[in-house]
Amino acid sequence: MALLRAFCVRAAAFFLVWWVLTEGDSSGLGAGAVIVLIVAWFSCTLYPPSSHALRPVGMLVFTGYFILRSVIAGLDVVRRLLSPSLPLNPGYLRVKTSLPEGGPRWLLANTLSLMPGTLSVRLQGTSLELHCLDLDLPIDQDVRAAERKVAGVFGLGEAGTEESAS
């Protein structure tokens, strides 16, 4: 039943996206409907529904956090570009997350790529590998903050991380 519900919700969402992209033109409705059904099927196959329900308040808080972190990361890149004398200490950082598998971990990995000078490289099990331009930055605090925001999106409560540099 959860799979059918997820399929219908996703098909409706994809149809809405298709409708916006075609500016409401109904001339390609047949082809659009077929494509929407195929994409919804692939979506449910590649990313099956989980028990992690999204929380509207958590999503709102996360959206604000996401926008703020995106702006900060962009400004940091500009600052580093315009001030090449800034010290760098690049390297990899491995982070363990307590977030459950699926959407929460995926969202965390993508969110961490928005931290200034940080890029998610690999997500494997509970371990997330990050490439950092400067290991001297307070990355551990940023990771914990991001994990808390992601946990709030899925109504998971407090989540903690452990880190190890490599």
C-alpha cells in the first residue's frame, strides 16, 4: 500500500513539474502522461518509500538553513578566489552519522557539500567521506548542525556524529 501511495504522489508531483515545464500546453498530454508514469516507476524502484515522513516545520527550518549555508559557501568561495593568500589545509574527513539509511543520509551528504570548502565524496553505510579545503575550519560543528537540521526534516530528534580525519 505504501508503494502505491508513493507511486501516486510521485506521479502527481512529476505531472505538475511536466505541466509547469510545458506551460500548461495539452498538446503533448499523452506523451507526458507516459513519461510521468515511467519516471514515477523508476523513482519508486530506485528510491523506495521509507518510514521517514517529512515534517513541514522541520522542512521550513531546513530550507532557511539550506539557503543561508548556500550563501555562506558562495561567499567563502569568492573570498578564497579573491584572496589566494588564505591558508589552506586540504584533506579528507570521514564522518560517521547516526541518521537512518535512505533519505536522511542522502540529504545530509548533499547538504554537507554546501558547507564552505567542503564536498561530499562518498556515502557508504554510516560513513560519509568529505573533501575539505581547510581541515582547520570548524567542520565538526557544521556537520553536527547539518545533521540536526536533517533529523528535524524527518522528525528523528537529536542525531550525533563522530569524525575522524584522514
